[in-house]
Amino acid sequence: QVQLVESGGGLVQAGGSLRLSCAASGSIFSIRDMDWYRQAPGKQRELVAGITATGSTNYADSVKGRFTISRDNAKNTVYLQMNSLKCEDTAVYYCHMRAIFRGNEYWGRGTQVTVSS
């Protein structure tokens, strides 16, 4: 069993920065692909950024150039550095560990990010 715990959310003014962390613990026997998702009230959950076990990254067009996903495998931690934040970035941000063949996917409980104008 794997547990994912997000931290670093909070209130920030537009144009500001925030760094989210996702700490993984439990029965981790391999380095897996990880993602950050977000969901605003009344809206669909969307993929924000992803990082593979080998370090390849991808970003939603809406955050490209502003957000950076990274990982520290020694610490079993994934980060999301968010710069130039906009009001539209306001959402609950979730950490996600992708499933492997005949395995399970895992989700954190989320951390709130609120960007004020």
C-alpha cells in the first residue's frame, strides 16, 4: 500500500509563487510515473503536469512556462513549482501515482491553492 500526502498549498496573490510537495510512503518497490492534477469547484479534474520514472515531463498548455514538476527519488517526493500564478489556477491540487500492469494507482487527498486578484 502507498500513501501520498500533499503539502504547500495556501493563499497567494496573482503573480506570486508557491511550491507543492507530494511525499510518498509505504510499499514502494519501484519508481513510478507521477502526476499533479487539479480540480476547481464545478469543473472537471485536469492533468496539470506529469513526470515519468526516468524524468520526462509534460505540462498542460495552460501552465506551460509557469509551472515546473520535478522529483527527488531518494526522498520519494514530487514537487510542483508554480510561478506567475493566476486566479484561474485556483483549485485543489492532487498528487497521483500511475498504475502499472496489474497494479494500483494512488491519489493524495489534495491541497488547496487559492490565488487572489
